[in-house]
Amino acid sequence: MSVEKKGEKFKCNICGNEVTVTQVGGGTLVCCDEDMEKVG
């Protein structure tokens, strides 16, 4: 899933890492070789 705006939250469904977007630069977030899921 692509990053669209500041403040979005993403989670890795494999290891549980969580990320909050602080600066939008486009692209997607990947962890454990899988796209991260947007949770907020």
C-alpha cells in the first residue's frame, strides 16, 4: 500500500513492527519482504 499522507500508520503482519509516517516521499513501506498494512 502506498504512503499518501503524514500521520498514517503502518504495521508488519509478520514481525509486528509499526511505523508512523513523518514525511511523505511516495512509494510503499516494506518489512520482512512484504508490503506493510495501513492501520490508521
